[in-house]
Amino acid sequence: MGIRPWVVVEPPDRRGLRRITIHGKTVGSAWSLGELRKVIRRLGYPDDMDLDDPSRVHWRGGDSSVWPDDRGWRRHLVICLMLVGLLGSMGLHLVIGWADALEALTFAQRLVGVLFLLAGAVQGAALPAVVDHWGRQQVRLSGALVLLGVLMALATSTLLLFLWLQEREFIATVPLFLALWLWSLWALHILIREKVWRGIPHPRKFAAGVTITAILTAVSLGYSLVYQPIAAPLHFTLKAEFGKPQTDADSPYIHVPLKLSAKNAGGIPVYIIVDDYSVYGEMAEFAEDGQGVKEWKSDEGDVYWNSDAQAFEKGATSEIIASGQFQGPWSTLDIGEEYKMERVITLPKATKFETLNAELSFTFLRQDRGKLDDDFYADPSWVEADGGRCAPDDCGEQVIFHGRVRYNNNLINVTRKPRYAVAFWSPQEVVDGFVTSIDLAGREKIPSLDELYGDLDENDIQTEAERYGIGWVSGNSKVSVKGLLKQAAQP
């Protein structure tokens, strides 16, 4: 072999890595004696070269037996824990940001979603930086990039825990939030102890990244706490109009056309949770003494009252003669959209009713507050499959609608129990809908509605209604039966 340059092995650094130089030029680094032989073998040195020969190898800061990271299990453990924590945080950022960035209704919601996606991208870039920083440190910014990713994880996990503490509902992801928060503190301690900011070539840019992290947290927290939906009015135009009745001389009944329409004349699109139209036949006795207006109250001890009283009518009663669904549950009514329907009401000529009253109503959910999942189900209470879902004696004969509803701010979704929209419809009952955490899916049989929903706190129901923007609107039209019969008799 020819004369070879002198190999110099530098002292171990704080991670146990020893730099290898020849003529002052770095040619590699090694964690162990075996890695040293691989480096010099690539440079043409023989495999059996005596590494303890001072004429061949010069050792600084310890001889060939000094390898602090010979096994490297601590370093590899740190790398694994850093990668696991950053992966978990990155996944959380992507889950939170993806829904808001792509599907949110407002610009502010989408902006927060994009910020979370960017944070996830930064943490994704920090993954190879972990390997480099606790490896051979070929990139000077690797430690700073890991620090930025850890700060983002700490900020987001703190935010999620803070939001969860507002209602303290037990959810499966709470241990994940807590574990991620504790991991962030541990990782930050490791990075501060190693002073990873030393040697940053552009400290101002790094400071800007830390500032953006703080702004992201502040914006997300403020948006979650003081979130204001679209500053636009809610306005609906509901119409229920009777048309000209049709009949013939030989027929004992008349056909009364009924035109129904609902238009979203406001600035916010909505979901229809449940809707209904009903036609009531009304009758009353003539109050000759003009004292019928005193009947506005029910019997003593009854909490109900009549909001429509007339002096020359008493004993007013009504019966449903037609009822049905209008647009249908889980449908939408966009801004400016109008839905119309026509029905024909059959009424005997010898009817006892004096007036007909048509009412159109629906319960809605604001789309800037929440989103209804497409996979909802409608269960009739009288169908007994697999033991029946709910006995009619307990639930009444009605259709139960049920489906998942999600808040438009995904930070709320991941820190709360799932919420479900529930609605009931039957021709004999007033339609109703609300949001609750009770899930009916997967139950072989539903207990009585009183047992299931009777203990719900009214304040909780009202809170959920305000959170998701649930409201109820109605419109009606009333006509005289005598007038209809007169119109029907006209050619």
C-alpha cells in the first residue's frame, strides 16, 4: 500500500458522534468503531488497518475505546418519541383543518382551517429534521424546525384541553390531548436543554415562525370562544293559500286547492330538520251575548290559553282534516330558493266546519352554524323489527328522524361528544326537532320517549339550539267554508 494521509478522529460531541478528518477536511463521522472502519474503507484504507497505530490514526479526546453512543439506544428512543409525537400532532392538525378549510361556509372558518393545515405541513417537514438533528446534523436548521413543530403541538394541545374544560364531556380523544400536551412539555424540555437555537443562520425568520405559531393559537382560541356566524338576517316567506274549489251538482263533496310555498328571503342557507302542513276545520257556537272573548283562558288550573278570541264565538274547536310533510326532513333551503307544493283538500258539502285554517311550519338549522350528515334514518314507531324500536304505546304512532350534526368549527367537534338532530312527525302532533348527545343508532329497541328525552335539561336544549342556530317558523291562511261553497256553486 502507498503512503496514506493521517486519519484524525475528533473528540465525541454532546451526542457521542466523533468527526473524522484528513488534512483538516471532514470526510465523515462515526458513532462506533465499526462505523469508523466503514468510513475509511470507502476512502481506500485496508480493512485490517490497525486503528491504534499512532502513525495511521490520531485520536483526540479519547482513544479507540471511547464511544459514548456505541449502542445509541437513548438517542434512538428520543428520535422515536419525537417522531411519534409529531406524527400525532400533525394528524390532529390535518383532521381539524381539513374539514374547515374545504367545507366551511365563511371565510374566517376557512382561514382557520388553512392555518391548521399549514401547521400540519410544518410538522410534517419536522419529521426528517428529527432524524437529522439527532443524527449527523447535516442541516443547520433541523433543530430549529423541530422546535417550531413542538411549539405548534404544545399550542394546539393546550387550546384543545382549554376548549374541552369548558364543558368537560368525557370523550375518547381527551387522553390523546393530554398525552400530546405532556409530550410537548417533555420535547420542549429536551430541545431547550440542547439549546437548539444556537447556530440558527436566520434568527429573525425563526422568531417570525414562533410568532405565527402564537398568532395561530390566539386566532383559533378567539374564534372558538367568540365565534360569530354570518352577520346576515334570517327571513322566510311562508304562504298557504286556498284556491277556487271545484265540484258538480251530483257530487257530495268539493275539492279545495291548497298552494304552499316557502322561500328563503334572508342571507343564510338552512337545513330543514322537519316540516309539516296541516289543514284544520274549525267550528264555534254563536255567542249572542258577546261574551265569547272571555274564553281566552282555559279552565282554572290549566296553563294553556287561546291567543285568538272573538266576542261572538264560544266553544271554538278544531279538527285536523289534512296533514303531511312539505319539503321533507334533512332537505336544504338556500338563499333565494323557493319550494312550492300544491295539494287538493276534500271537504263534504254538508260539512260542520265554518272555517278552514291551513298552517305551514318547519324547524330549521342554520348552515353557518352546523352541518347535517347525509346518512340519517327515519323509523316508524309502529314497525316491530328485531323487537321493535319503540312501542307505539310508549312513543306514539309517529316517525322518528335521527342523524349526526356537526358544528361548523371543527375545534368544537373534536372537543365535544357527537351531537344528533332528532325530529318527530305525525299528522296528529305538532312537529318538533332539537339537538342532543343521545344516539339512537345501533339500538335494537328505543325506550319510551319520556324515558329517553324526558330528563333532558331545558337549559341544555336551549344551549344546543343557540349553538346550532335552530329555529321554528310558520305561516297560515284561513278562509270561510261558506265562501268556498259559494265559489264552488259558481260556474
